[in-house]
Amino acid sequence: MTLESRDSGGPGASRLAQAQAALARAESRAGLRVARALEVAQGPGRRAGVRGAALRPGVTRLTGSTTVLLALAAQAQAQGWCALVGAEGLGWCAAAEEGLDLGRVVLVRPGEADRRGLLAVLGALLEAVGTVLVTAEVAARLRPADRRALLARAREREARLLTDGDWEGARAFRAHRLNPLPHAGLGGVVVPLRGRPAPQELPAGRLVACAWEVRETTGWGQVEVLRRDSDGVSWETGVPQSCATSAPAARARTQVVG
Amino acid sequence: MSRVDAPRMLALWVPDWPVVALCGRWGGDAPEAGGALRPAVEAVAVVGGDGVLAASAPARGLGVSTGMRLRLARSLCPGLRVLRARPEVEVRAFEPVMAALGEVVADPVVARPGLALMAARGPARWAGGEQALAAKVVETVTDLTGAEGQAGVADSLLGAVMAARQGVIVPVGQAAEFLAPLPIDRLLAALTTRQARQEARLLIDTFSRLGLRRLGDLAGLPQKDVAARFGPTGALLHALAAAQEWRSPVCARPEADVQVERVLDPPVGRSDQAAFAARSLAEELSETLVRRALAAGRLQVRAQHEDGVSRSRCWRLEGVPAPADITDRVRWQLEGWLSGPGDGPVAPLTLLSLTALELRAAGAEQKGLWSQPGAQDRQRVARAAERVESLLGAGTVLSPLVEQGWDPRGRVRLLAWGEEVPAPQPALRGTRSLSPWLGAVPAPSPSVVPAQAVPARLQDAAGREVEVDAHGQASAEPHVLHVEGGPWQGSGEVAAWAGPWPVDEGWWRPQGAHRRAYMQVLMRDGQALLLVRRGRWWLEGVYD
């Protein structure tokens, strides 16, 4: 029996299919799966939100919030390593609270390195580290062609590059801070129509939480809301009721009063 | 004694070993030592939990004895210098003595720090007699280590120990006669563990009450009866007293650290010159390790500066380090020290020493059958980090570490890549290990902490500066915040605030306490900021 005849159908083909199916069943029973299939099963698929984008190989650009950027880095780090390039003035306590495992973090301070040096450094990091976060100041030192080359390299190496600077070809998201008053436990503040409301002490005695909404800069993608409190971060997909009512209304009210 | 095959045993006893060890170069860094002590002429005592453990000869001359309370010892000898007992130092310090003994005899055994035992029959033939062997042993140890000991030879364990104390050689077969007139509590000298001594002490009390006051009295009793009445401990003591016990107790010898050091004259102030010195030291250390077939777990770099300050740091190593590995780590360390992070440049180096710690036989480390989870990733990342460091220069690759502390800036330490992560601070009593300090700035922490705090002004409704008093209370409600620099420059109205959290630390330092107070401010545009009052207001963090 030749290969052609087996492939063309008939009893041979059905036996092969049966055997393959039996093997696949045995494999899945034993917990064994093809690595690529596993990626597809666990990976984000083609989710539209920023979390899905940050988990996919390539470059994700997020502006407007360091907290959201750190939360994405923590999510992308998962069980692997994360390299941060630049990152002057980063709050490491916040990074740790948001779930970034600092034991698996490499911090690179490029100092005054030129673009050639930076390109080599980022190339070396993309080879070895699954998630690389490049801050805007460092990204600006590269030429657009360099950034495109690094994007291609990241895709090829299946690495994730996050940045808050300009990056050609990146999926770009923007975070807006939601007015923290309702989140901070100041809900139901009476805003006088005339004059300024007096500043008041936060009722909880501390800042309880902050929240940001993240949406893609182009088009009408999914809106995701990140809430950051003392327990870490939590994501909500879509526009939750509380934020929907509070955020635009609060902003608008402030404008009216101001 | 008709036994012909009874081994001859040589004991080397260094009197007052704890004092000698702690006064020597091993104990020199003891804070209470206050410089080198000379136990031969000064009254020195080593004191543990139950009083004096050992005393130098001048102190004993004034009446200080083992087991005495410290208060009594001080009253007898007002100028007594007191050292804290450090058993681990005593053990380690004995290793050079054992190494020196190894030059003369094969395989000496540590009975306890300060007492070494070895077989004497063979070496005595080689040295030309037991007398000559004993003299040679004492001489070699004194020459090589400076420790002065006494040697004695006898047929049995207790006999050899007692002979060493008296510095005599007991002829073959006369150990029992030699021991017979000695007081019965001398049995304790041949027991090494605390538990054995404890049990023996009880038994010796009983023997004394029964009228057995000399070793000969005990040895004269039938062995079977003693064993039947007093059990195995009694039988052991009987065998010791009757000079029939020669099994020497064995105590593990620690592996001596491999240390190389170099005095830098003239002092070196530039890191490249220091790295040059480090290179030759590293080669020396690596060669010593290879010659002794050892692998090191840690590398300690210690530097002495011209102004008397001494710094040391540990680096973790894997396997047998190549000279280049060692040189790199020393160079990174020296660059860090000489550039003086934070407190300005430091004084030039006068001494550099490298110590390989946690030694083990090279090639004997067992790699796991399956590699540790993430080990491959770690190696790959380590290679990338080394590559990046070679591209950008030393000190550009760091690993962040968050510790317990009061505020988001003070809790963070950036360690050089590869530097050993220090053990976490112990948890406060009654708290969970990860709970934040009471009075610390609460979570969530600001996601932006500017590298340099930005000056700011916080004013109340009347335009006066808001102050924080000694009790940590704000003088007025904040209304307006002016930030004077950075991307947050500008003025804004305060919508809400929280705090202040006063922090008062370092009050024990001579330059005075470091007092500050933290305050969270929520601006009307929704921006949340963390301010610190330290002489004036500073912008310390942004909840961005």
C-alpha cells in the first residue's frame, strides 16, 4: 500500500485517523500537548483589548499611565523574565504590588548610550527575555528604522515589547485616569453650585484606589478599566456601571463648576 | 598491663584555647575586643551564659576560674577584659593548628577546639623517639600558627590528655598508674560533647558521695559491677579511668577559607588601577582553588580604605570560578565603592582581600536530574545581562529589591546584577513576615517616584505654608499645591488629602534624627500625589 492510496481515503486512511485520534486522546489524558497547541489554548487569541495585545508577540504602546504599563508588564512577565530599559523614576514598590516579580526582573540603565549601543542591547535582551519594557526616553533615542527592526525581531523571537514612547507599527493604546473621587471613597460628595468646595480629608484616611480606562487610540476597540488598590490590580472589561456614571459625569461637573 | 598492641597516643593541648582563639586574628573584629589583646600578659576572660568559660594565665593567677560568675571575676580582677564566647570562631581558628599538625603527623583528629589527638607509634619511629616527636609537634605548631601548646604521650585517651596537661610522656603500660592519683573529675577532660559531660558530671557526683575520689579508686572496681550499676556511661568512665579506652572522639574539621590579600602601596584611588591589582589577586585565588580542587559558593570582596573604613560584600559564584569571573565582580564592586553611591567619593584603597567561602570539592556538585524550573531561563537571562553589561559598562545592569521600610523611596534597593540578595529582614514579633511596618506610607504605592524629589509648596486657604508639627499634625488644611519643576510643574487646587504620616528615624545617629512626614494629596483634576515634608515640601511620588 502506498502513501497516496492511504491519503486518498479508504480503510487505510480511516485507520490512520483512528490511530491518531487515539494517540491524541492518550496524550491529552496524560496532560501532554504540543507546545504550539498549548500556546493557542492559553494565549489571548485575538482579543481586542490591551491585555490581549500585551500578551501577543510584538510591540504594544501604552501612554497615559505608568500604573497600567506596569500592570501589563506584570501580566506579560507571567512565569518568565522581564527586562526594563530606562525606567528612571519608576516606583518599584508599586511594581511589586502590581504583581511584577522583582526576582525575575533585569533593570538596564543605558545612561548616555547612543542608538547603536541601544540597538545591540535591546537585541540581546529580546533574544533572552520574554518581556521587555522600554521607556519613552530610551525609545526616543532610536531611529524609526531601528524601532521597526526591533518590532520585527520581537515578532520573530515571540517576545513582547512594551513602551510608553513612540513606536512605529505598534498597537497603540491610551489610558485615561478616571476621576478618583468615587474610587477613593468620596462618593456622594455634594458639589456646591457656587464657589469652590473646601478640600476635605479622605474618609478612609488614605488613598484607597485609583482607576484608569484603556482604549485603543484608533477605532472603537474594547474599553478596559484597571482598578488599582492596596490588593493589587483588577481588570474589568467593558464599561462598568459605576465608572460609566461617575467618570464622564464627574469630569463634566468639574468643568461646569470650574 | 600486658596489652602489647595498645596504641600510643599523642595529645596536643593548647591551654585556654577560647581566649587564644578570640584574641588572635580571628577574633580581632569582635566589637568588644577593642584592638589586639595579648592573653599572655593581660587578664582576659571568655564569658558565656553560665559565667567564665576560659581565662588567660594572668587572670587565673588572680583567682579567676572556670564556671565563676562574671561579677565575682570582675571583683577579683578589676582590669579584666571580657570577650563574648563564640564557639564557631573557636572551631574555625583551630583549623590552622590542625593544618600545622598535618605537617608532622598523618591525620590528626580534633577532640575539641584546643585539643588534638593523633597516633604516636609510627610518627615516633620516624621522628626518632616519642620525646623528639612531642618536641617537634609543639615546635611546628608554634612556628606556623603562634599558638603555644603542650604535648603528652600515653597508652590511653585520658592518659594522653592528662599527660599533655602536665607535658610528660608516660611510659608504655604505666597509664593506669599515672592516672590513679588524679582527682576523679578529670574524667570530664576526655569527653567532648556537652551532653556526655552533663551525664558524666551527675555520675561523678555520685562516685564522690560513694567515696571514689581518685581515678584509681574507680579503676580498682570490677568493670562488670560498674557497668551493671551505672550503665553504659559508668562503663565508659571506668574504661577511661582504667586507661583501657583509646578510641578517640572525632569532631569534623572545617574547611579553611581560601583567602588572598594585597596591601596597596601607594593607596589606589582609581578603579582601573584597583582592577589591575584585583586581576592578579583573582588569578592567585583561582589557582589556589584549582590546586586544592575546590569549588566556591561565594566570593567575599573586602577592601580597606585609607580613612580606616572597611567594606565587604559577598557575591554568589557557581562552580570553580575563572579568573575573569572573579576579576569582573571585583571590578564592579570597586567601581561602585570608589564612585561612592550617594555619599560622595570615598578614600583610596589600602588593602584588598578576596575570600572564597562555602568551599566544597570541585566536580562533586550534583546537578539535579531534572533542571530546576526556570533554571534555563535564568542562565539565558544571565548571559544576556553579561552581554549588556559588556556593551554599556559596569553597573548598568541592576536587579531591584523591595525591602521593608517606611516609604516608597527608602524601601527600594538596586543591586548590581549577580550580587547576592541579602536575607530578608526578620519580621517584627507578632506580625506576619510580609505585613508592612506600622506607620509606613500605605499601599497602593505611587507608580512614579522621581529620581530626585521635586520641590513643592503646599499652602492653606490664606496662602500660608502648611507645616507639620512635632506630633505629626498638619498646621492647616491644604488648599493649593505648587510644584516647582519636572513634568508636573504648575499649580493646582487640592480636592482632598490624607495623612500626614510622620517618620522619625536615625535618632540614634550622632548627626541627629532624620525626620519627615508624608502626605497624600488628591488634586481637583484627579491627579493623586505623594508629598514629603523634609525641611520643605517635596513631590515624592505620583499615582500615575
